[in-house]
Amino acid sequence: MKKGYWLFLSPALFVSQTSLAVMSESEIQIREVIEQFRTSIISKDKEVFSSLFFSDEVPFIAVFSDEMLASKRLERPKYPAAVNLGKFGPPANLISENDEQEEKIWNIKVQTDGHLASVHFDYSDHENGKKKAWGSESWSMVKVDSDWKITSVSFTVTELESEE
């Protein structure tokens, strides 16, 4: 009985370890995309930034926190709870021409089968050295030939009160 068990278990372990190796390679590639995303914002490299997306028309959905909504709705009662920033044009339009920008990213979680991926992380947006907003971000990604592309972005937003 034990001999038969090991004959069954050995191939299962081999297949399992082989899949983990593929997943690990995919995760490394996806983390490289995350770093390119981050650094292209800092360097204002719209060409690299644009190349990370499946198309110029990906959904880019901002969901505003309850705290932020309450504050915004004091002045504008119909302020939306969420907005698709993609309706304002390609993702590269989010990179400022004038202000210094940085998106700090941490607590990265990647789930992938080597073809599709889901990425989640915490972030904070900084403008001219000051933290402006923070939240959680989620990407859907697909592997096209040998490149990972972002197919959608969803993120929560809590703005910090501006000091005027």
C-alpha cells in the first residue's frame, strides 16, 4: 500500500513544483511591471507608462472613501462615489507635465496562473514631495506574448486635507 501511495504522490509533487516555478517567473515579471509603472511616473516617461497597458482605453476606476466623500459632498452634494478616469483619455494623461509625482507602493500581492494575474497593493500618491492621497489598488493583467499588460485598474482614494 505504501509503495503505491508514493508512486502516485511523486508525480503529483513534481507537477506541483513545476507549476510553482512558472508562477514564480510570472510574479517576477509582474513585479517588474509594477516597478516600471512607479518609475515612469517619477521620470514622466509617458511612452513607458503607456506601454504597460493593454490599450489606451482601460478602465481606471477611482472609488472614494467615505471620509473623502463626506468632505467633498459638503460643497458638492452630488459628488460621485466612484469615477472612471479612463473617460478622460489614455492613462498617460494622469502624468503631470509640471508637478513632481510619485506613487509609493507596498504590501504587494500577486496571484497568477502564468496567463492572467490579479495584483493588489497599498499606495500613496505624492505631489511635489507632499503626500496627497492614499488607498488600495487592484490591477487585472494578461500576458500577451511575453509581456504582461494591465487591462484594468481600480483603486480606493482618501485625500489628505490640503494645507492652504
